[in-house]
Amino acid sequence: MDLTIFIVKSIIILAVFGISLLIATYSTYVERKVAAFMQDRIGPDRAGPWGLLQPIADAGKMFFKEDFIPAQASKWLFILGPALAMLTALMSSAVIPFGDSIRFDNYDIPVQGIEINIGVLYIFGVVSLGVYGIMVGGWASNNKFSLLGAIRAASQNISYEVALGLSIIAILMMSGSLSVRAIVEQQAEAGFLGWNVFTQPLGFIIFLTCAFAECNRTPFDLPECETELVGGYHTEYSSMKLGFYLFAEYINMFVSSAFISSLYFGGYHYPFMEQISNALTNSLGAVTGHNVATAIGTAAFFGKIFFFIFFFMWVRWTVPRFRYDQLMNLGWKILIPLSVLNIIVSASGLLFNGMKYASWLIVIVATVLAIMSNSRAPKGQVSPQRS
């Protein structure tokens, strides 16, 4: 049995690793198709049927391009930067529960790389290390534009990580655990309307906004804005070193989508999951029915992930880029105070009569204030008309 558990666990870890790479690879293809659709174009259609081999062609191009290292660059740090960015991106998916469990007789193996009771803390720790890959790469290039892009990325990521961490404290208070699987199970027990997106709407909005900034996605892609910094922190990179930086962004987008789905949308839970699982168990047997139900839950989870990946792309081709001062003002002056306010209101709701939906009070008040501010008549004296 120990050998079976080891083999199955190894297969799950390799599958998580392979699926992360595969989804990140074809996210580049999907992003081009989404961009083409929104701009009334066709998109990739030459490499293979419907252009499905375009990511393979891009990878081949990256592999065969000249691997250039500037003469004045710090060689080993120049190599370490993209490797560190890629490593931290891949490590963060280890604690995401992609499904319930695979059952062998009376033994269940979770569909998860590793299950630790501090999974949320692990993800935040690994994600915070990702900024070193950007910072080291920009500094080692010995290029002032690369360094400026790296400084922008570091200040942006650090600023938004504060609001990112504060936004989920209310969820941790409600679930009483730092385990990602425990948070998913707590939502499953509460039912569809018990998903954290309904109990913590403000926390979800803050977390989603900060996830865009953490992934350096539009409208928070200032570290890479070509109009100001040539190419940002990876200006001097070519070949697969550049590919690692670009690939890490899509892996981070996949992990962020999976993390958002786990924290706020029930993870692998879906409506009527318990009834469907019981029906499958009665018709197919305890072991087979449980495994089929797990497969359905995993498919539902990936459906949520694909929706958020599409949402990342949709926003990129819809919303313009912020100015840098707007970016920092939003993080420090708006998102962090709102996160603290959400913690206070949620804690008060839990303390008095267990009001799980207290966070809606902030959303309602903010909506009313926004409507009132937009409906006011413009101030100022109208200049007299000339005769």
C-alpha cells in the first residue's frame, strides 16, 4: 500500500507540474485569439489547424534564438533571475487542491501536490520570493531601463502584497484555518450561497485587483511598459531566458486563477455536488462512484480557472494602463484602508450574532456614495456668453 500511495502521489505531482506548463503554454495562444476577437481580427491560423501549433512554433523560435549575455552584465545573476521567476511560479501550485481525493479500497489520496495546514502562508511566501527574480534580472542586466523596470516591479508587488494579504484575513477568521483545502471544505459545507464570494464580496474585489498587479497584467503592467522603458526589466534578455520571464507570467496567472477559485468560489465544489456524489456511489459502487465524482469536481474547478484566465485576458484588451502615481495611490490610499475596514466589519459581524454577510454593508455604502457623487451638479460659475 505504501508503494501504491507513493506512485499515485508522484503521478499527481507530475500531473500538476505538466498541467501548469500546458495551460501556461496554450494561454499564449488563447490570449492571441481573445485579442483578435476583440479587435475584429483572425489571430493565429497558420501553424497547424486553427493555429493550435503556434505555441510549439513560438517555443522552437525561443530555443533557437541567440542566447546573448551583455558584456557588462553580472553573468550568474543574469542567469539566476529568470530561473528564480520560473521556479517560484511553479512552486506556488503545490498546495492548490485540484479535486477531492482518489480512493483505493478504504484509503483516500488527495488530488493535491502537498497538503499542509499553512497552505495560504506557503503561497504568499513563495509569491513574495518571485519579485527577487525580477529584481535580480533587472539589476544584473546593467541597463538603467531594466533597473527602472525592476524597481517599478518590486515597489508595485510589495505595495499590492500588503492589500492582498489583508483582503483574505476575513476569510481566515471565518474558516479558522490556513489550509487551502480546509477553506474549500468549509465553503462546501455551507453550500452554494456559503461561497466566500457571497460572504466576502469586498475582499474578493480587492484580492482580484491585487492579483492583476501581482501578475503584472494590464492595467498594472507598468514594469514592462514598452513606451517608457523599452522592454522593462527583461530588455537585455533573449532566447529561453526571456521565454522564462514571459512563461512565468502565464503560470502566475494560472495559479492566481486557481487560488481565487479556491478561496472565493468553492474550489472543486459545485452546486448539488453531494446529491450527484451519492447518486454515483449508489450506481457505480463506493470506490468507482467516489472517483468519478472527484473527476467531475476537478473538471468544475478547471472550468472556474479557465473563466478567470479569460477574465485576465479580457481586462488586458479592454482597460488602459494606469499611470504610476495612480497605481501607487490605488494600492496605498484605497485598497489597504478598504482591506482594514473589511477586517473590522467582518470581525464585528462574526462577533455579534455571527453575521457572515456583514461585508455587504461596505459594498452597499460605497455604491450609494458613488451614485450620489456622480449625480451631483458640477460646481463652478458659468462664464457669460459674448454678444
